[in-house]
Amino acid sequence: MKRLLLLSIGVMAATFGWSQVKVMGSLKDTKGRILAGSSVSIKDAYDGGLTDSTGKFKFKTFEKGNQMLVAKSIGYKTQEYPIVVEKDSIVVDFIMKEEISELKAVVITANSFEASDKKKSTVLRPLDIATTAGANADISATIQTLPGAQKVGEQEGLFIRGGSAEESKIIIDGSVVNNFFFSSVPGIAQRGRFSPFLFSGTQFTSGGYSALYGQALSAVLSLESIDLPERSEVQVGISPLFTSVGFQQLGKNKKTSYGASYSYTDLALYQAVVPQAPDFYRRPVFHNMDANFRIKTKRGGMLKFYTYYNASDLALRRPSLDSIGMKNAFALTNFNSFSNVQWRQPLGKGWKMTASAAISYNNDLINSQLQNQQNALVNSTGISVLDAQNFNIRVTNTMWQVRGVLEKKFGAINAVRFGGELWKHTDSNSTRVFSSRFGGTTNETYVAAFAESDLYITNELAFRPGLRMERSDLLNKINIAPRASLSYKLNTNSQFSFDYGIFYQTPERRYFRPWTPEQDFQRADHYILTYQHLSRDYTFRTQLYYKDYAKLLRTDANALEAVSVNGNGFAKGLELFWRDRKTFKGMDYWISYSYLDTRRLYLNYPINAQPTFAATHSGSVVLKKFWVKQMFGVNWSWNWSSGRPYLNPNKPADQFLSDRTIFYSTNNFSLNWLTKIFKSNGVVVAGINNVFNEKQIFGYNYSNRLKDAAGQFIREAVTPPAPRSFFLGVFLSWGVDRSQQNINNNL
């Protein structure tokens, strides 16, 4: 019996061994890389195995007949291969294709600096803006520390890559803000109206921007407001310059919130301590109010409403360059409001809708006077140049806009977006000069349709084509603007991208008159090559770009009215940006450099020339150091640029804008201390701009009639109102402790 049992077992083993079939092969990706640790198995069976360190697999199966061999590897698409299991061994070599996923795929940047916690390419957060020395929590001033942005001290606005301030658009929640900056004061740059802490993300596109936006020849700054606050809170700010109070109330269900704030700014005390070069005979006073309401809708949607109102008043006088002993007085009263509503809503099956509407309103009352030594009005001197200083202007700008965008996700992370927008402008002005009144109203209705797609060809290669069509009834013209961005990923953190696009913009309406000859859209073609390395601790970015201008607005010799759109120009350059958050403990710093070569023939320029707002070389160094135990931080920045062109009327026309200002340099310092004050979370901030009292000249104003002994028109340098500026403030909040957030961001 024992011998019979052993014989039976031997026969059964031989039978099983004969019935088993070996299945073997290998797994590699499309680039020939070995895929170790991947699984290969018979579908709907228990037979299978894993690949070894060489990418090979081998196992035995008892299955018979037609079967399906399944190969799986993390990050790659699952593959199935039909086999027939008979007596012979089976060999299958799999070539695995990568699974395109958001975590591994190249980032389509469309040439933008992004500052959002949701984006991999984070560069600036709201706290960066608030703690950059010299920026004084002004969004635009912080943007000026990035490559491509020019430092223009005598005029507000974003001057990007050889473009004027009018060539940049600033957007809040999808709506263009028609008057983002406080109204212009001659020779003094004004700051932006909005606090950086209103926004969760800042996307600065220095050129080659998305087809979803238009009417900007140079750049777009897109700001996205916070959805819902973390919790209810009350905020109070106290400073020698201003006082502010505000609150945010989060609903019990954490799906709704509302809030409001008010601030009052009065520079009387500050100007008494820090003397100003102009004589402010009416101190600058500002009233700012805003309110918001937010609802989280079903299926993850968000409805946001925001409204802002500002009233301001100031007046200053300077010595007249056209008459010894006389003074030029300038007074400005401004009323400004901006309201917008945005609704974002997932629609299911990969669809998403975003709709927004907004209205911007701005009213400037300007009074200019010629005054004598006793600061009294001089009505008439018999000299037209002097008497022309007496005028009154009322300018009103109203802009309505609506916008809708639909987005459809398809495939793994591919997407298509399309939509349209409508703007309605009404600009009116009334001017009194020499006892005469004139003025008028200009209306424009602008409509646009756009489409754009994100196409991930592989995890390393992505393509974003876009197309935009626009029509202006003021010009009675239609344009079609193609855009494209191609991005290639070199490794986990590095990539190249190339951006191309055609960008159109309506000429400034303030130059239009009833008799203005036929006009057309101004045009700029962008070509941009970018390399960037983006990681948690380091950011490196370098760009080469070329911008070709066509159909730029030309005006009469006095730059009062449009005469044609046969202007042209170019801008080309190199930019570098480096940010390091790791090398030095507790320190965050960035360095930027821009080289710009630009010329243009536009407005009243008699020849192609480098414009007054463009410097050939510019750069910044920003340092931030924070001590966690002491909850104390210091910040330093150095901003510099080579001299900018200025108009010297003593030079002939062929030397137009050939003179340059001196080298611009400013070192700025600030400190911040986090502490508890009256059971609140307090932040104490102090700062000084232009620490070393470096001489700064932004240009020169020349007399129209007075000359020196050498027969040259006399001049006066355009400088800051004061050599140095100072800031001191205490900010208190009840309800939210942001200490850890500040530590994590190194202030």
C-alpha cells in the first residue's frame, strides 16, 4: 500500500507539472526604462507575479485556452494582451504608456507668475506682498520686484516689458477693474486701492497670456478673492496715517459669510513730521469702505459679491517754471466705486460654469490755478502760457461688464474652455479754460468670444491653443487673435515653454474727438521662451522675449487728439528670477534682473525712441528673515534701474528722448512683531523707505518760456515728495490666530 501511494503521488505530480505553463516576459516604458515591482497576472484568475529589478516577470499557470494577460504599473495605463495557454511557454514583452495625471504632468504656465496655494508655480502670496520692504502692502509695488516690471516713480500703473500703464489690465474675480489705482497727481505715483489680504491668489502674466483675456497689449494681473474666511473675526488697524476697522462673520453651517470694513486716512500728522516738497495746502484725506457676501452653493459652487467705495480729496502747489514768483496749484476730488459678483458652479459630467458681472465708476474733479506769492488766484496775466494754468476739468468713467465661461474636462486632465464677454464704456469730460467750456462723451461697446484648450499629449508635453475674436463699435472693427503655449517637462521640477500670441487693444478713448479720423485696434505680437525650475524651496526662471508693435496711436504735436494709428515699435529682452526659501535658516529671499531693449513711434513722438517709462537694466533683491521664538521678522529690499529717457526741449527733434536720468536706487527696511495685545492677535509693523537717502530723479519738467544765461529752457527735477518715507502701524484681530501661518510662510 505504501508503494502504491507513493506511485500515485508521483503520477499526480507529474501530471500537474505537465499541465502547468510558464508565462514570462518584461515591462518597460516607451523610453525603454525598466519598470520594477509591477504586476502581471491572468485576468479573473489567481495566477501572476511581480517584475524584478530588471523588469522581468515569470510565473506558472494551470489555466487553459484563450486568456487575457494583464500588466499594471503605478503611473502607467493598464495593458491587456490576449494569449492562448497550451503546452509551450509564453513570452510577452509589454511597452507601458504613461498615465497622464495632474500630479505628474507638465504645468501649463502660459507665461505667468502664479501665487496661489493651489498652483505648483507659487511665487508670491498675500503675506509676501504685505511684508516686502518698501512696498507698503501695495500689490503693484511688490509686482515691481519681479522681472519685466519697470520702476516708475512719478506715475502709477504697471509698466511691463516696454509697455505703457494703459497696456496692462488688472482683474478681480474675472472682472476688469477700470480704475485700480488712486487718481493721478502730477509727478507722484499713486498706490493701488485694494488690500492684498482680500485675495487668495495672484496670477501675474508678463506677456503671452491666455485667450480668456484681452484688451491688454502687454500684461494681465488676475486676482482671485477669498471664498470663505476660516472663521469669524474682527480687525482693527491703528497708525499715524490711518485707522481701520472691519469684520468677517462666518455662518454656523460654514457655507455663508458676510463682512465689511472702513478706513480713514489723513496725512496731516505724517506731513507735519515728514516735510513734503510740494506744498499740500489741502492735506490728502481718503475714506474707503467695502462689503462682501459669499454663499457656498450645492455641489461645490460659490457665489461671491464684493463692493468698494472711495472718496478722496487733496490739493498741492509748486513754484511755476514759467514765471518767477508765481505758483501752480492743483486740486483733486475723487469718487470711485467698484462692485462685482461671481458665480462658479460645477454642472456635472466634467462641466463647470463661471459667470461674473461688474460695474466700475470713477469721477475726478480737477481744479488748476495760477497763484501769486500770497496764494491768491491770478485770473489773467496776458501771457497765454500762464493763463492756460487756470482750468477746471470734470472726468467721469463708467464701465459695465458681463462675462461667462464654460469648461469641460475630458480624458485624464485635458480641458476645453470657451465663453464670451461684453463691456460698455461711457467716458465724459467737461473742461473750462479761458472762460470757455468744451467737452463731450465717448461711448464704446466691446464684445468678445474666446476658446482655449489644455491638451496633455504626454506627462512631459502639453499644448494650449487658444483663439479670441473681438469687436469694438467705436472703431467699427473686428479682430481675430490666435494664442498658443507649448510646455515640455524635463524632470519633476523643470520645464521649457514657448508662448506665442497676437494681442489687440482699443486706443485710449480720451484722444477721440468727433472729427477723429478712422482708427483701428492697436496690436502686439508676443514671442516668449521660458525655462523654469519650480520646487517647494526654490524657484528659478529665465525668459527671452520679443514683442512687435503695430498700429499704435499717433496724436497731434500737443498730444491732445488722435490723428492716426500708423505707429509701431518693438520690445525685446532677457529676464532672470531666483527665489530661495531653504539655504539660510528662517530666511526667504529673491533676486530679479531685467534687460530691456525697446523703441516705439507713437503719440507725439517725432522719431522711434525709447519711451520715458522704460529702463534698459533693472533689478531687485528682497530679503526676509524671521525668528520663530521671538515671533519677530525683518525685511530688506533693494530696487535699482539704469537711467530712463526724458524729454529735453533744448535738443533738436532728431535727439528726441536722448537724455537719461541718473541711476535709480533705493534701499528699504521694515520689521514686524507678532504678539498678543488686549487678548487679540497683534502685528506691529514699522518701516522706512530709501534708508540711505539716495538721490532719486524720475525726469525733468522744463519751462515753456524762461531760459537761463546760456539760452536753455530752465528745468526742475521730478523727485519723490520726500527723500524718505516712514510707516508705523498696529493691526489687531480677534477670532483668527495667524501666527502659525505667518511662521510657515517665513513672513
